[in-house]
Amino acid sequence: MRAPSPTSAALLAENGALRARLEVAEETLHAIRTGAVDALVVETSEGTQIFMLQGLEAESNRFRGEILAQVSDAVITIDDDQRVTYVNAAAERQYGVAASEALGRRLSEMFQYRWLRHEDEALAAAALRETGCWRGENVHVKRSGEAIHVESSVSRLHVGEGMRSGTLAVIRDITERKEAEQGHALLEAQLREAQKLEAIGTLAGGVAHDFNNILGTILINAELARQDASSNIQALVSLTEIEKASRRARDLVQQILAFSRRQLTSRQVVSVPSIAEECARLLRAGLLGGMRIECRCAADTPSILADATQLTQVLLNLGVNAAQAMEGRPGSIDIRADGIALDESSARPDLGLRPGRYARIVVSDTGHGMDAATQRRIFEPFFTTRPPGKGTGLGLSVVHGIVQAHEGAIVVHSELGTGSRFELYFPRANDAPAAPDSTETAAPAGEGHGRHILYIDDDQPQLFASRRMLERWGYRVSAYFEQREALDAVLTGKLRVDLVVTDFNMSGTSGLEIAKAIHDALPDLPVIMVSGYINDALRAQAAAAGVRELIAKPQDREGLRDAVQNIFFPPEKAPDRNRR
């Protein structure tokens, strides 16, 4: 039998009682939340129990404080008046301010903001108004003046009625991370620059090879024409100008090869002061008046192992660059040289400067200076701030290439309106006497007396000009354009010669392959190899292949003739060189 259904009046009575109890519970909870009561009395079946709410709140606060004290990030709360209401232990350590000193003070007394961008402050304020939170990076300057990079998470505090509102900030010091990122970015930039320079250097080396062949042909034919037109004064004047222009072009090729680090280098112990003083003299003679050039070298300036010609080129390029920075105005260029010892704290591993003693050369000027953007690009090939036609943009690229090839480094200091200062560092040479300033000139070359020379080159104009030059000196010359045909003729005995001259970089068979094949079959037959770019690796390979002489293109009359004479009249036989 079903239980009787409750009447509507009974249901209404029960709901009313329940609603009343809920209202009492809500009032009680509100009183607890707002701190209006200190204790709660609860009647249970076991009797009356009293709960001290003030103790619970204190225990809760203590628990929260212990948690925040162990957080590694700085935690700070402020009220709407920007006064500090809480700092944890990490914030005390991070900003060097004790909590007792910070509480109640304005946040600006703990640190100052430095926004990364001008608009960041307004964006952060807008985000807090609209969403109640903001997260981003900026810089905090502590009371000590130290600046730290920080990552902040800021939120508006939502509290109950009758309690003051405020802002909570969790701040992480990311200075070390930012420094690591900057270091990584610097390494990436250096890698990209090295790859770019390597690519351009490879291209420059290839262009220089072809250009050298053309220049070699021009120089040799100009010399032959000079001999043929010895009585024609006007023709000799024109030929002299042709030779001057060709040599200027050859110097430009040497700059390209210096940039690509493929040029022939001949290092010896050199005196830095003597080269610096000579360059100062040349600059005084070549630059316009109204410019003062000073050169001061300390007595303790160490000698360095260097190519004297290239070191001179470096200082002249820097001097000319400084003169151009004057833009025709009176000014001064100062060249100084001294010795400097770098320890662990002053070394610059990022530039390749390790602890040790160095020769330092400083070239400074009173020109218009450079901004940071220009300084980042000054060593790029073909970069120039001068108008078209006023500069090639190779001068400082060549300086950079030569200095790095000498295991040195360049440090640049410059600001707009204050001039520029280039500091060059070269490792000190071992304690050995510096080479004398004067160089020994080659002894007069003798005649060929019918000696037979095989000349191999895949550039026909160069081949033709070289053959004519050698024949003028009394040699018999067999000129071959096809490398395999020439090699077969020698190895089979069809062609008997006293000397083989071969180009290195040829399509088909290289000069190294020809030299090795001849050395293996006919070890007494000398070989001279000609190359547009010579480095230590090529020297080693040439020596292993049996090459006796290695000469650089474009070979002029003196270079080719001296190499041939060194084969037939070695230095130890110099007294017999003019023997008939």
C-alpha cells in the first residue's frame, strides 16, 4: 500500500525551513570570510564544539608564507597606491631589500622600470585594465644601479568585500638567459658572416684566376712590344702607361685574393715600428695638405711574424680610409704602436685574442665617425658609404682578411662626430731578430743557350705570350694547350726537354697531376708550376709532387725569368750564372 502523498502545505513548510537554514549558512560563511567573527560554535549530537577562526587564519597565512618563501621567483604584492604589501625571500635576494624595509614603501623605491620598447608600458597597462593580467619582459634597475632582465607575470588581485585590492607580480630574473641568447646570436651572426665571406672568397678566387691570365698576357706582350719599339718614343710612352694600368689591376687582384685569403704570403720576422713609420711617410707624401699625420712607436713594441707587404697594405688602407673620413676638412691621423700583454680578464676569445703578448697598432682619426649600423658592416666586401665611383668597398675587407690570416684581430671604436679608432693585434714573434728592411735583389739572369722548355697552359693567349718571352731569352719552347698530349710526349720520350713549366688550375689534368707523373717517371726533370692563388696547402702538395719552383700569376718578366734561372743556375751555383 502506497504512503500518502505529502500535501502542498507540508512541502511548502519543508522548503521554507530549508531556505531559512541556507540563509543562515550563507550569513555564517560571509561572516567567516570577512573576519566578522573570531570563533564558531557548533551544536552536535556529542555536544557543543568551539572552533577558533582566528587561529585557523593565522595557521593558513603561515602555511602560505612558507610556500611563497620557497618559491625561486620573486613574488611581490602591492596595493592600489603602489605600496608594497608583501615580498618573499627571493624578492629580498633579487633586489637587495629586506622585507621589513620594503613593506609600506612605494614599489619605485625597490627598483625602476626600463621598458624594452616605448609603447610597452601603455600596452601593459591596457592589458591589466582589460584582462586583469599581463606577461612580458622588461628591465629592472635596482637601487644599486645594477640592471637585470626580467620576465614578469602580473595579475590583479580579486578579494572579497571590505578588503583592499591590489596587484600580484611574479618576477623571474632572466639576465643569464638573455646573455646566453645574445652570445648565441653573436655566434650565429659570425657563422653567417664567415659563410658569406667564404662564398664570396671562393668566387673572388675564381675571378682572380681568369683575370690573372689576362693581366699576365698584357704584361708580357707589353714587355715584348717595348723591346721591339725601343726607338719609338711615343710607342714607349703608351706601353709604359699600359704597364702601369696593368700593374694597378694586378694590385686590385691581390686585394681580392687577400680578402679571399688565397694570396701568396711570405712571412718573416718584421719590425712593426719600421713599417709604421714608412707608412706614415707614404701617407704624408700622398695625401692632401691640411692633414696632420703623427706616428709614435714605443721602444718595447715586439716584432711579429708577417708578410711585410701585406702589413704595409693594411696600414695604408686604414690611413686612406681615415683620410676619406675627413671629407676634405683639416684633421689628424695618429698611428701608434706598442706592446701589450693580455691576461685572462682582458683577453677576447670571441675575436681570437687569447692570453699572451701582442704587438698593437692603433690608427685613429678625427673624422666624422660611424654609427653602430655602419660598424656592423664595415668589413663586408664592396660595402661603402661613399658615393658611386669614389670607392670599391674592398679596403677594409682586405684589412680584415689580412689581419685574420696573420692570426690577429681588429677592435673598432667609433661614434658619430668623434672619429674612429682601429686597434690591430698581432701575436708576438718568437725571440728572433727582425729581418732587415732592405731586400736582396736578384742577380742578372743569363741567356737560355738553346735549353728546351715545355710550357703547358690551357689559356692560349697566355701560352703564346709566355712562349714568345722565353724565346727572346734564348730558350727553345714547345707550347702545349692539351695537357694529356704534352704529358704523353714527355713520358714516351718523343719530346726531350730540360724543364717543364705548367699552369696549376687547368680544365682536364691539373698541374699537380702533371708534376707528379713526371716526378715518378723522370725524377731529374725539374718542374715549375704557376698559380693565381697560392696557400700553405698548395705549397705542401707541390713539394710532394716534385715541383721545384712555385710562382704566382700574373707572372711578369722578372718573376718568370728568375724562376727559370733558379732551376738552371741554383743559388749555390750563382758565381757560374753568367758563364758562357
